[in-house]
Amino acid sequence: MIAMRAVRCGLSALLGASLLAACGQIGGPAAPTPARAEGGVAVWASSADQSRKLAALPRLELVPAGAAQAGEVVIDPAAQAQEIVGFGAAMTDASAHLFQTVLSPSERDGLFAELFGSEGLGLSFVRIPIGASDFSSAHYSLDDVAPGQTDPALTHFSMARVAAEQMPALRAARAVNPDLTLMASPWSAPGWMKTSGSLIKGRLKPEHYPAYAAYFVRYLDAMEAGGLPIRYVTMQNEPDFEPADYPGMRASAAERAAFFAGHLGPALAARKSRVGILDWDHNWDLPQQPLGVLADPAAAAFVEGVAWHCYAGDSAVMAKVKAAHPDKDLFFTECSGGDWSPDWGDTLGWMTDNLIIATLRAGGKGALLWNLALDENRGPHLGGCGDCRGVVGIDSRTRAVTRNVEYYVLGQISRFARPGARVVASSGGAPGLNFAALRNRDGTLVLLTHNATKGELPISVRIGTSRFSAAIPGGEVMTFVWPDATGSP
């Protein structure tokens, strides 16, 4: 799952659904979507001290802009950039197991309405491990054979484990949100394809490149036949890391380029349904890795974009790689919170700044966190991270659902900026104010902000001939939503 742990992650949200609903906050029955409300600017906030969690604040008035002000945020809805795919998290085996076997069908459907529904968080992007990750109850691939045997014809290929829990959970989520976009990543090729002869450690043997490409096609065909078309794949989760106790596989930039150019790229291009290849799927600290793949013209022709994780390095490298290859898409595809850094406010701010705002401002089209759900023991898992946290927690004994800080990180953007929204130009702002702006297809504008200072910051936002003003407490995340009156298309 992770090569290194993020250093700024916070506590889970402990308020129950009834209390959250009573406070006018998301976490139980969903409140009306602000984009549908008329008049002024809707404001929703999550605070560093947990006193507000996706709470609706009094609406703000749009007034004539007047003269320019120092430190104002200027939004130009006509200057539109990338189209958003969405925001979400991973349907690991652990998450699917909790959704399918711990919750009753009605409880699961209610939670999915909250997570994926148009009146809830509106999550629209989900990552799926191909085979086992560390958040599985067993280590397996989709083509396991006895030690010493090989299966280049994939006669032992089986989707049985996937079909048991993961696929039903994904279909239930897709029934709530038909616009759900799926990406898939293997943690390892089948052991018989590798130098280690095992799912643990090792590299893909060149003689098995054709079989591994066929393995992807078999998986994609099976998922599509099951009503779950995959839109993006990566060759390997975290290809610069070989974990010692759960599936993993090292793949250098040169190895990935050769596999894309000679095998996976042509195999996917031959299919009727479009599936884009994303390279890297690993941390910010080694931008030379995806740059190396994209420097190979034969490989780059098949690579649609680059995927990033948060566990090492600086989020600023995403913009640098995007600037070097503006024709390639950018996605953020994994970050987990965990018990190793239990400050709610730090997690809220750090994730909002680095996973959401930095991704959007770098040209990113979507962002994914790690497990959608984990239990009270931070699992089920086998090896790997024993103190990770899901977007929600599900107690396997009581079936109680806890909405963790990651729920609110996602909710402050996914609830308001929907698939098809475009990032629009935004500039200015006071020191310590981080922000990104988007325009939905229905014409509503969304401004996500985070006050990264400890003191209150005033904010004045100019849009055309109008403006609104507010004050953002230290550490607070605020989302502003209002109708675009500039006449932008």
C-alpha cells in the first residue's frame, strides 16, 4: 500500500449521525445541495477544532465589486482549464468486505447514498486493486498456480474472489452514482511471472510481458461484462517499492516503458472500450521516474497521464511534470490517514492543500484517498499498514459508522464540484490562503479555500463586476458556491 507514511494525518470524527444532522452538518441525512439554492453565496465549512464539519454557514451577499482591493481573490470563469473526473477513495477488499458482510443491505445502501449520492458527498472516482493489496484477508492474484508452475495461456485465470464482494459493492455504488469512474491498479503480477516466484517482492520477467498484458485484458473484459467498465489502469502500485509482507513488484521506468510500448499499450488499443494508462502511481519524491517513461516516444504514445501518491516528496512536483508534458493528464491516486499523527486540524489542512488544491492547480483531473472503509482494528489487512484509517470506519461488532477527517476533506470539494466541472483561473489572495476555483456544468461556481495560518484571515472574492467577502478562522476549510452571473459559457 504505502512505501512511507504521511506525516500529517488526524483523528477520526467521532460525532454520530444524529448529532451531525442536528448541527446542520453532513454525516447523517444529507442537507440540500447548495448549488440548487438561489440567491447569494452558500458557505460550507470544516474547522481545525472539529466544531464545524461540513457545516452550512449563513449565506453571503454578492455586491458590486468596486475598486480593486489588496489581497483579493480574483476569479475568471471564462478562463477554463481541465475537466474534472472526480474525487473518491479505494474499494479495497477490506472495504468491500465491510460493506457487503458487516452492514446489512439497507445499511450499506444508506451509507452509499451518503457517500456517492447527489445529495451526499457525491464521490465519483474509485480505485480498485487488481488482486490482493495489504488490505486483503489473503494474498492472491487472479492467476495463481502451484509453486514451480507457469500459466502463460492464463488457463487458471479466475475472478471468483473479485466477484464475491468487491464487484457487488462496486455495482451498488454505481447504482447510486452512474457517473462513477473506476481506475484499477495491481499490487503484483502473478508470482509465476516474477523473478521472485512469489507475490512478495521481485520483478516482472520479460518473457512474461505478453502474458501480463493479456492478464490486464482478461480483467478489464470481466469487469466490463459485470457492468463495471474500467477507465484507467496503472501497471503497478508503487513500482519503486518492494514490501516484505504483502504483494508488491518493482518496475523501473525503462521496464514500464518497454511494457507499455510493446505489450500493454497495443493490447488496450485493440479493445473496443477506451482504457487509459497512467504511469507511476507512486510518490512525489521521484519525478524522474515518470519523466523517464514519458521521454520514450513509443511508450508515451500509449500513456494518458501520471498518477501520484503522498508518502514522500513535495506536491509541487506534480505541476512541474505536468508543465513538462502538458498533453498528459494528472491524477492524485493514493493517500491514507492513520494513527501515527492524530491531529484533526493538521490532517484537514494538509490533505486539503496537498491532495486537493495542489492537484487542481497543477492541472489534475481528480484525487483519490486510500481505503473507503476500515474496521475498528484498522483492517481487515494482511501485512502492510496496521494503523491506517479509512474515509469511514465501520465497527464490525456494532455496525456503527464513524466519519473520519478524510470524509470531510473529500466532502469539502466532492459535494460541490461534480464530474464535468472545469477548473477556472483564480489568483491573488492573502499570504497563507490556499484556494482553487471550478465551474460546474450547471453554471455554479465553487471556490475551495484553506486558511493555513493560525489566525483569522479576511477574504474578498471578485468575479466580474461582483464580489463577496468573509472571514476564515485559522486552520478552517471553507467552500463557497454561487451562480455564475458573468455570462461565461
